[in-house]
Amino acid sequence: MDQNWLKQIPLEKGYYFAGFTDGEGSFNVSMRKRPDHSMKWQIILTFNVSQRDPVVLAEMKRYLGCGRFLKRKDGVNCYIVQNPSAIQERIIPFFKKFSFLSSNKKKNFSIFVQIAELMFSKQHLTKEGLLKIIQLRETLNEGKGRKRKYNLVDFQGSTNETPQRLNAESQQTLGMI
């Protein structure tokens, strides 16, 4: 993987962006139910930074060479990267080089990287790999303000057989069939 772009980033800019992200950014992993996917779930990796003033976000996008902008209704600007290739080739190498000071952001980035590596090695396409990703996700961004539509319980519930089949099996084991 070509890392020449990373060498072109001035150290003061790189560390500034890392510090800015330390305070205003996040690494997230979302789950979406997708009947058209082999495992019935889609995992989405997201890096984002939010700020009212778009100047720093525009600079980050320029230096990182990926991502998009979104302006929320409340006037906050968001710089978002969800493209898996951009996360693998740009976001992860950048923050491995320009690391964080806070232990919490270091921890969350480490979990995000573990999940990303599982996905890049296609382990999300197996039940065991997907379960591992979702278990890691449960430890990501712990604390106040974390909102999730789906979690481990939803995944575990979706992988069970239909209730009718479970009922038939339990009757069979009881000698009722």
C-alpha cells in the first residue's frame, strides 16, 4: 500500500488533526439488517468529526484525501468517512502515525482497527467472525450518549431458528413426537 501521501502531511498538521479528533471525533461501527446480505447484517465502519466551523474539517478532508461533508439541521458540520477502502488506506494509517493523547480515544481506535481488520479479512461473512465483530463493537464508545439501534442481543436473536422449529425440537427431546 502506497503511503507517500502520509509522508507529505506536515507533522504539525497531522498532530493538530489528531488532537482535534481526540476531542471532536469518533470511530463508530453500525449494524443494519439486510436481508440481501449472506449473514443478514451489514456492518458499517465510520470515522467522523463534528464542528460548527467547517475550516478544520475541510483541511482534514484535503489532507486525508477522502470522505464527505454533511451539515446537520442544528448548524453543525460533519466530516464523515465510511468507504472501507478509505478507512483501510487513509484513516487507519493516519491515526497509527499521528496517535491520540487520551487513553479513551486510543482504546476506541484500537477496537475500531480490530473490527476493521476482521472485515478486511472477510471474517464478517461468517457467523463466528460477525459475532466477534459485534462483541468487540459492544465495547466501543462505552458510556453516556451512546445510541444503538441494534446490538448483540438483536444479532443473537436473528441467528436462531424459527420458533416453530425450536418447539418441534423441544417436543422431540421430551418424547412427544
